[in-house]
Amino acid sequence: MEIRNTTLPDDLLYFLDCSTECGHLTGGAHAALNLYGDAKQIDDICEGPTESGHHVHSLALKGIKLERLARTVIDQLDDPEVFRSISFASQLRSIADYAEFASRAAYEDAFKGDHGLSPSCTLTKGGKKAKVKMASQGWIKRQSQYHLAEWDFLCRLELWRTCGAPAVLIKGANEVVSELFRQIYRRRDQAIAREMAKLGISLPKAKPKPKLPRSVRRSTIKAAAFASALLGASTVSSFASGNPVEIPANDIVVEVSLGRSIHSKGHGSLRVKLKDVDGGFLTNLCIYQDLPALDQLASIAMFAQAGEIDQVLDAGNCFNVAPEAIRHPAIARSRSNERPLTANNDDLARIIENNTGPEFYWLDTRELWIERFFVMAFGRQSKAALDAYYSLNHRGL
């Protein structure tokens, strides 16, 4: 099949994007419909009659129809395995995400009974015995059954089963599809240029970038020299080229990369990640400094070399926090500085337990929850799907 000459209409693109974001459409199906899909067929589904009184349910059912349409398109392609690989990878992540949601819901029901999925399982006393019970395979299996009465889960389950048997994960599949999208964008731009030429309108030439003021160039050179003295000239050169730089700091590693231009200043100039000493991702860190990018890099390096990296963590905001980060000493120190806990402050202890309890529970039992939902989605093929899921990060997918 030939890829489309231009992109789908904006309203259809928006619908496909929303369906994918909500977990009602896999990534490979989204790409296949965008690249090869028939706009009329897609529009008939998107604008078709509502099959459920609830808006979200209706969108989920339409997502399943779009997935089936995409499957027929993918089967006709010369390289269907590329798209199946992308769909399979997004399917695996979607199941794991739902397993995490289910574990949090079960925790809240068990100790507070306010989530409403399984109110009969409320453990009024809590304590160690309750937590041991909640970590058992039998208890998790029983709790997962409650989701079979949930519309959202049933729609997701139908979607996952529509995807069929586990596919082969192909490294570089996303890059192959990205190049196909670039072809469509080039065709679209060429078509626009031809239409404008017929009307006698010429496209404006791109304006050259304005030359940076001498003061900015001088300050960047000085900042580069100072950062090089701390980190080494090769490290700063690599950073300026857009590559991430790792700065060891006590029991963590700070990964810093450019967020914008090397001459940029202030918020968003840097992207900062925290990793453990083995390279495992912990969290992203948002730091505001009214300084040029290189000066911000140098300041982080200075705090790290002085053994005061906790001050950087205290000044920043963590986001996209991995479950492993909750128990990491550096993150724990930052949280304790934010909310000091004393032995006599029982109220504060309960607040912290309510805020972190679901995270700790997910961290302790996530393998069991993921395995359970993979069994529900894949049946006898769940072991192969689980092996594929745990290989995702190693394959760079």
C-alpha cells in the first residue's frame, strides 16, 4: 500500500490522538490509520452512531472499531511486523498501567473503603496482617475480578484481545514509522507550494537567524570556560552538542541535558533527571534558576562536588517519579526535609502513610498485579507477553 499524499483532516487526527491517549487505541493502529487509512472509513466510525449512553463508553467502543480497521490495513502492508511491534509495545504498557491503577484502587478500598470498586474488602484494622494478606497472590486475584464489572476495563480487555497474539518486538520500529510520517509531511508541503504557485503566490523565504549580541556570546564563552574547569572541556562540548551529561553526587547520579539553546536562560534551559548509581531512572527534576544554561550546569556540578546535592533536590520539584524513587535515600531525605516526621507526631505519620501507602504497596506487589492482568489479557500466552514486557526497556522501545 502507498502512504497517503497528505495528512488526515484535523478533526480525525484529534479523535485518533485522544483515543490513543485514553488507551482506546494502540500506537501501531494510530500510526497505520494516519499513514494508510481511508479518511471516509475512519470518519464513518468517529462520527457514527453512539452505542452507549455514556460518552466515554461510546468513545471506547469506537476505539475498538478503529483498532479492527487498523488491523485490516496492517495486514495489507509490506512490513506489517513493524506496526504490530509498536501496537504490541503500547498494549503491554497499557496493561501494566491498568494493573497499577487496580493496585492503588485495592489499597484504598482495603484501608479506607472509599474507591468503591470492592467495598466489601475493607480491612478496618489494617496493620501487618492485612498487608501480608494484600500481598498474597490469592487476594490479588480476587480483587482483579471486581474489574470485570467495570466498563472501562471491559473495553480495554476487548481492545487487548483484538490485538491478537503477542507480536515480535522490533528495535527501531518507531524510527521506521517516523520516517514515513516525514514523507507525508514533505508531500503535504509540496502540495501546498504547488497550489500557491498556481495562484501566483510565492512562499516567503526563511529569514536568517538574528546574530546574537556580543555580550551574550562573551558570557557564554566565559560560562563554558568555568564549566570546563569543573567538568572537563570534552564533557561541556558534549553537553553543548545536545548530549546528556552525568554528574555523580553521593548516592545518586544527576543527568543534565539542554532543554533549549546553549545561550538560553532561566526556566526550561535544562532537562534534569535523577538516577541511581546503577543507572536506573528515579525522577525528573524541575529546577528554576535565573541563569544561563551553562551556569546552571556549573552550579549543579558545584553542589554535587561539595556533597550538597540535597540542596538542589530541595530547591526543585520532582515529577514523573518512578516507584523505585520512593525508597531511595536521596528522595527520602528530600521528602523528610519537606515534611519533617517526629516520633510523637502521629497525625503527620498517618498523613504520610495515606500519601505514600499506595506507592509502597505497588512497589512491593507490582509483579503479582502485572502478572494477573497479563493472564486476564493473554490467557495461556501471558508468559511470553510478560517476558516481552520486561524486555521493553532493554530493547530501547
